[in-house]
Amino acid sequence: MSETELDRAADDLTGKLGVDVRSGLLAPQKWLPSKWFYDERGSRLFEEITVLPEYYPTRAEREVLEREAGEIARVTGARTLVELGSGSSEKTRLLLDALRAHGTLRGFVPLDVSESALSEAVEAIRADYPGLDVHGVVGDFTEHLSLLPGESPRLVAFLGGTIGNFLPADRVKFLRSVRDVLSEGEWLLLGTDLVKDPGTLVAAYDDAAGVTAEFNRNMLLVVNDRLGADFDPARFRHEAYWDAGNEWIEMRLRAVEDMTVRIPGAGLEVGFLAGEYIRTEISAKFRASGVAGELVESGFSVERWWTDSGKRFGVSLARSRN
């Protein structure tokens, strides 16, 4: 893929942000997609979140990958590792090391919406894995999967529980889109946060140090930067809410006073009443049977299922099938 194609994917993102802002902020219940957290500052804040004492998912998933990376390499024999929403690609190094030790690894294709985070990750991986074909793709994994190169068999890693950010119908649609770009017999490695007590869940999204609150409000700065808006993040309060019926966490930004926000890049002027909120993320929590059912419905067969020792987080290895 040429640099021009990468640039085009990045340029498309600003247009997509404008579309998302218009549709989300004109809805009866205002919302914005969680993918827009991740500019350079948002990516850095999320890396801080992953080491907070309250935020268990990263540690739990890493425990599984440390224990099972060799088995993943043996079962898949993958020549190309593709990572969706790669961020810093730190956990991915466990997979890269295992695949290299197994002798099959030829290439690594990270895809991320944040160009700055992706550039740093690609540079670091190239330095640490000489001879590895590293091809970064700036793009949205809901839009740009067709851009993904790589020698077969490929292993697509979608880690961190990010699949939980999709509404249920969109989740299956997304998983099918992943299946559609894979050849029969290629692989998906999927991380899913599991249902547990609400206190643990809420604390993971509303830490005592306030890092998640800053991360949440950073989305407003992304809209300001890319679309020329005049959001004042200090006028919005961060909230994390456990929806027991849907078994998901909602992150919200609640207006603390009446205001009007201008968003020239989306052609909008939006009013907020005190107490009104924007839903910025859902993070669904899963049960093993539900994960397996959605993967099978989407055209995969589940070959392996692992959890960490505390049974807080699940990792599935699924194979594409006709």
C-alpha cells in the first residue's frame, strides 16, 4: 500500500468525524462514538489508564497472552499478525515474539485511528524486530478493513475488550466484516471483558485519580481540533454508569450548566441544558456462551477459549469458515 493510500484513509477520518458529530449530537439522546477519544493526547491518557489500580482488563488480558502466546503461534502458524486499534502495540509484542520463535512470522500490520500513536508504534516495532515487514495503516477498523495487506495465513488480533464498544447488532455486523476480509482458515484473536460485580466495573471507568475523566473529556478537544468547535470540557462532568439490563458500562459527559456549542466543521450549533449528557462509550461485558454464539453467527468456529486466573477477562481464538 502506498503512502497516498494511507493519507487518504486518514483524510477520510475527519469527514467521518463530521458525519458522526452531526448524527450523534442531533439525536434525541446525544452520543458520540468512542473511537474519537484517540488523538495523541487521548492515546497517551489511555496508556495511563491501563496501569491504574482500578483498571484490571489490561493486566488480565496480558496474563492470558503471556501464558498462551506460544499455543496461539503453534495453532495458527500465522505469517502476518494484523492488529485492529493497535495503540502502542505493547501486548502485541507477546504475540510477535511467539510467532517469531515458532518460525512463521513475516509481517505485522497495525491499524489505528490515531496517526501519532500508530507512527510511534511502527517506529518502535521496526527498531526492535529487524527484518520484519511492518506496514501501519491509519484508518477506522469499521471502515478500512479492505486496506489490510499481509501474507496468509493472517491472525487478526482485536484485543482490550474493544469489541464491547459496539451495540449488539453492530457487533455481529463488524465481526462479519472481519470474516469477509479473511480467507477460509485464517484467524481472529478476540479479547472480551466478562460480567462481574458492578463495583469493580464502575471503578475501572471512574478511577480515583481522575485519569478516565480527562480521557473522556478529551473527545471534546478532538472535536474542537478537527472541526473548529468551541466545547469547554470543564463544563462537562464525567460519569460511569452500569446498565444491568444491557450488561454494559456507559461513559457519559453531563453538562453542568446551560450552553450553546458551535461546531463549524459539522455545520452545527448545538444547545445543551444543565444535566443533559452525551453518551461517549458503551463497554459491553460478556459471558462465554454469548461470545461463542456471536462468533459462530459471524462465520467463525471457536477453537480455543481462555480466561485469566481471576476469570475477569476472556480471550477467544476463532477460525474463519465458509
